[in-house]
Amino acid sequence: MFPKGFGLAELTRYQRRWNRLLGGIGKALPRPPTRLREVGDFGPNPGALRMLAYVPPGLPEGAPLVVVLHGCKQNAALYDRGTGWSALAARHRFAVLFPEQCAANNSRLCFNWFQPADVARNGGEAASVDAMIGWMLRQHRLDPRRVHVTGLSAGAAMAAALMAVLPERFESGAIIAGVPFGAARTVGEALHAMFHARRRGSAEWATLAREAAGSHGPWPRISIWQGELDETVVPANALELEKQWTVLHGLDTAPAVDVADGHPRRRWRDAAGRVLVESRSIAGLAHGTPIAARHAGPGGRVAMRFGRPSDFVLDVGVSSTWRIAQFWGLVPQREEAPAPAPRAEAAATRKAPKAKPAAARKRRATARAKLLPGFDPGLGLRLALAPMAAFRRMLRGRRRR
């Protein structure tokens, strides 16, 4: 529940914390070179969003579509370069769609997941994203049964809203540092939910989604990712997301708990053994999307190592992009070949040099003796073996010379 007396003073305190964590509005963001291309006329756009997409050349009919929603103070090109979604799409043959927020809608480029009009089934930003998806499916003859959505922070909250409001549109999704659908209806409530987590019962969370969708499912499969050091969207939000989606899927059993990529993972399966909800908690991760950048150090797997760290895209040695794509069935489930060993380990695993012949050793000793008069190559061995008295005599003999 929200604190009693929630008002201007509380909102001001939250705004200060928000500015401290994300910084001010600042100058325009850079736009790095990208595979993404803008699509102008994709249909109704009540949310006034931009549409950018990448379709690998020669992509066959019936390919999957991945919708990627950036976080605050990011744009589509920056987030794609950081996470590597279009690179993975080129390698594994699927299309990607990047809706992009405009400063006129939100000065920090956050998707407005907390505005009821923007997460309605037939209006606002959610309707714009839905129109983009429809355009991609028609234009490129993609498979409407294999549409997936993911996002970070405000993009994650919008992804959660899309899956709740339009569940028939998506086969699965992934939430990175997000909040449950229905956690807020104003800016103040949004900040409180991020910083403290809105607590509700599981049934209440599920009811909010069912009422917004106007149906009882079926619901998308979901992967939840949360950094243990996140101060912007606190880890308790992942627990509330678990409540909402396990009830929507009718899962009332305890999860299977294991360790994946060195971090805790919880998974809920249906009666057939299929994972419907998974939740990953990443130690050492602050607010951002976890990646395993190429050449970042030891460990990891070759195919998983891509992307570039930047603001809110953090290299912690775990590629959420790769693991999410695995969860959705877009890349092989088997592990890829290990990455090349780092230099320190490679040196230890090199073959030992072949032994030099005795003649070569003698030539080297002779050469050293000519360069260093009085040099005794056997001195070290005699020092190690001689008793102390003999050692003193040997030293006296060398001084007389």
C-alpha cells in the first residue's frame, strides 16, 4: 500500500531521488550507427511514438518477431547497440521492432506505463505499439503466433502492460527491472512503486490484468530479471511480478530453484513440464540490462558474448539477450562452445617446450663462461647440497681468487 499522507512533500522527495539516480534531462542522446530503419506510416499512432525495425535480408515467411522497448534516457539505436538484439536477429533469423519514445511525450524518454490512457487496450502508446506489430506481421509475413516482447525499466513496465492488456498478441515476454501491470496510475504512484514496490495479493494483481484484457487468457510465458543492487526499481518488484504472473497461469506450486550462470533462478512449470514463469536475480547488478560483452574477460560462451556496455546496459558476464532468446526458443537450447581462454590461463595450458639436447646445453654454458669470467654453472647445485662447513670453505676459496 502507499504511505498515509502521500502528497506533495513525498512526491518532491521522490523527484529528488529520481534526479539523483537518472540525472537531469540534459542534452539530446547520441544516435550510433544502427541496422534499424525507421518506418513512417505504419497506421494509427495515438501514442505519437517512432517505429524502427530490422528485418534480416531474405528472411523467410513465418519468422518470429521480437519487440524491444528501451528504458528512460535511452533511444532505440543506443539500446540495440548495447543489448545486441539486431545482431542476434541477423544471426538467428528473426525480425526486431523497436518502438521509440519522443521527448514531447516524456522529457526523459520514458514510456508512460503509469498513465491509464497509454496502457489502455485501444488507445495511447500501447495502441501505437500494437499498430507497429500489425504492420510488421503484414508487411513481412511474420508468424503472429511467435511475437515476443521485452524491455528495460519503463520499457519493461510497458512490456508488462502490453502482455496484460493484449495477451493474445504475444507468445512470451521478458521483464528487466520492471513493475507489475497496475502498480501505478500517476507519476507519484509510479515513483513509489519503483522505490518501494507496490504490495498486493496475488489474486488482486491477477484481477487487474484480467479486467484490462477482458479475458482469462491464455497468457504469455514470462521471464523476470532483477538486479540485486538496483536502487531505481527495487528487487521487491520482481516478487510482485511473480505473484501476478503465476496466478494468471494458474500455478500454485512452489518453484524449482537452481543456479543459472552463477545466479539464483526460480522456475514454475505447468503439468506438462513447460516453464511458464521464470525469475532470475542477478548479484552485483544495479539498474540496467545485464550483458556479457565481447572480450570482457574470462568465462561465458562465445555465442553469448555480444553487445556494448553503456548507461543502464551493464556488463556483468551474463547475457540477458541470449538467455531470453533461449527462453523463447529463438536460439539453440544447448550451450555453445566455451570462449577462448584468457591469456593467463592460456599460458598455463600451453604445451611444454621440447627438451634441448645435451650438446646445445653445453654450448650455452660455454658461451656464458666466456661472457662472464669466473662464472660457475654448477655453483647453485653445490650450494643446495653442500653442508654448511663445506659452504664456508668454498666461499673462502672463491675470495682468494
